[in-house]
Amino acid sequence: MPLTRGKKPGATAGSKIPKLSAPATENQEEGPQVKRSSSPPHGAPKKRTAFIDITNAHKVQISIPGRKKEPTKKIVKKTNSNSVPSKNQANLKKSCSVSSEESPAENEKSAAEEKLCKEKAQKDEATPVEELVAAVPPAVREVPAQLQRQQIPVEFDIDAENSEDCYMCPEYAKDIFDYLKHREEGFVLCNYMHKQPSLNPEMRAILIDWLVEVQENFELYHETLYLAVKMTDHYLSQTPVHREMLQLVGSTAMLIASKFEERSPPCVEDFLYICDDAYKREDLISMEASILQTLSFDINIPIPYRFLRRYAKCVSASMDTLTLARYFCEMSLMEMDLVPERGSLLASACLLMALVTKDLGGWSPILQFHSGYQTSDLAPLVRKLYFMLLAPPDDKLRAIRSKYAHKVFFEVASLPLVDIDILEKALSQ
């Protein structure tokens, strides 16, 4: 299925999407990105605050006509050095005599009640405060086992170095990724191509290859690309799509993912342009509603890219090693046979292949602790990835290989694959 690649606004006629002088670095999120300007139209009114800033509301004085300003009264807190037993005695004496002061009828109170009040006051004065507190049993509330936080061994605590950085959420980092790993069980797919009479795996691969180019030329985050592919697969697994509408599904999924991940997402017109105006604005908006309704608006799908960065941190992987694992992971997006694989498992397999290729060891105990996978769990998927990369490249699908052959990405696509015997030795450990 031919997918046309349009030109960016302002480009000369007949040109494709203008290529960047250098592809966006793998660490886009770590550096500034060039985004489209959002300056207001000519003659538009200046922005103003609609309401008073609630954070400064206590500093704002509002004058109402006809009302005199009352001076603020300074509240002085009185301190009393009397002991607690003395206060209790005074209160008891007051409670015994207050009724007789207010009503004459209470003066007929029996002497026995007055004697009881005096005895109680004397008893409280003689009893130390510590004994009174100790006499009250504390309320013991045990935390349920499922709510108790897992204790992380010191040698496996990779977030301790970020203890002073609140943006890294060091206290909850492992809990967050454990939650994502648990959540991905609800997004497991199967090979859905039998539900698509007009499509085949090759058409899907062409679409993914095109989306990689879109991600590069719009300088989008890699998380945006992965999420767009995930949403496309989930939508296609539930809704039959004609081949002529496949590009509309992919570009709309990228638009939704951009709104979810990007600080400044491209507008609708940008996506209509890259589709070479094959669709109208109404078509894209209608497809956006269809995708969101089909996915029940639950688009926070766990993606392998997030797990990969987390697991690479466990072994303090260098940038070239991490980039090699990212190359393996991105190549897996085009394989229909790898669609059913969980993101955390796929990320673990890609990292293990990169570590073995760089001769940096196998799956260490700290990786087992944070990922929850043993080497035996990763072995079948690692072999699938190896033979996928060993296959001769398709000349029509070269976006990912060209991207990672650039020096910005350490030219990892040009590295030779590790020998199969060395790989099998690492998987047998």
C-alpha cells in the first residue's frame, strides 16, 4: 500500500518532508526541542488573568464602597503555667459550684455529691499525668500485607542517588514501574490480522516505517511513536479498516499520542499535510473520536520504551549501549509476530541483547529484581529478535536502519550482530 509522504508547509513544490540536518538525538527529552511558535494572530487581544491568583489571594485587599475598614485585632495567646492536675481540680471544683451560682435551686445539692467532687479532684491531683496516659491503651492499627511497601535492598536501590530530586519521585519510582508492569496485563494483544481482510503484515510494516519518519521530522519524543503504534494495534484489533484508511488511522493515532506526550503537539493541519491532503479535516477528527471511543479513552498504555530506560539505569548502561537496545526495540515495532509481547518483557530482551553484544555480561541479579524476569523468561524472545535482525533488510523499510546509522545514534545500526554461540552461552547462564 503506497503511503504518500507530504511536504511541510513552506517547502518547495514537489519536495518531500524536509529532512533534518541531523536526526533528533535519542535523548530528546534531555535537551531543548524546536517547536512551532504559538504567537497570537495580528490584532488579537492581550492575555489577561481572568481571576485573581488564588495563591496571592491573602495579599489582595478588596475595598467595598460605603464600608469602613476595620483595624485588625492582634490575638495574643495567653500562656498558663499551671500543671494539668491543678487544672483538672479547678475544673472539677468549678463544675461542682457553677450550678449553685446560676440557680438558687441547685443550692440544695446533697453534701454527698459535693464530697464526691472533692475526692475526685484530690485523686486527679495525686495521680501523675504519665500514669493517666499509660492507663489508656493505644489503638493498634496494623497495615495490611498488600499495602505494606516492599523493602528494597541497599545494593538494589537505584533511586537513592535521586533522594533530593522530587521530580524523580525516588520514593515511588519502583512502585510506579511495578504498577505499569501490572497494568500492561490488561493491554495484551494477539495477532489480529485475520480480522482485517483488506490488510496484511507488510502494509502494517510500511505504516510503522512511515510513522518513524513522521516522528523524526516533527522532532517528537520516542514515547509518542511507541504510544501511536500501540494505539494503532489496539484499534485494528477491534475495528476492520480498509487499506485506503490505514494511513488515516496511523496519523490520527500519532496526533492523539502527541497530545498525550508532547509539550507542544503538532496541529491537525500538520497531520493533514503529511498525508498529502488525502483526507479532510472532518475525516481526521471523526477518526480521532472513533479511536478514543474504541479504546474507551484509556490510552495510557505501558510501552517498552519506558521500561527500557528504567532497566538500563539498573546497570548504569552507557549511552551507546542504551541506544543499541533502543534500536533493537524500535525494529521490533514493525514485526507482527512481536505484537503480543508485553512491553516490559520486550524491553528486557532488547537490553539483554545489547549487553551481550557489548560484552557487558548477562542478566544480573539487580535486573532480575527490578524487572521480575529471569534469563530463562527472556531466552525465547531474545532468539526471535536475533533472527529478525539477521534477516536481510527490506529496501522499502529503511527508516529505522537509516535513523540509527547516523553518528548521533552512535551508528549502532552498522554494528555486526553478536555470534549466535556467544548469545546462547549468555542465555544458558
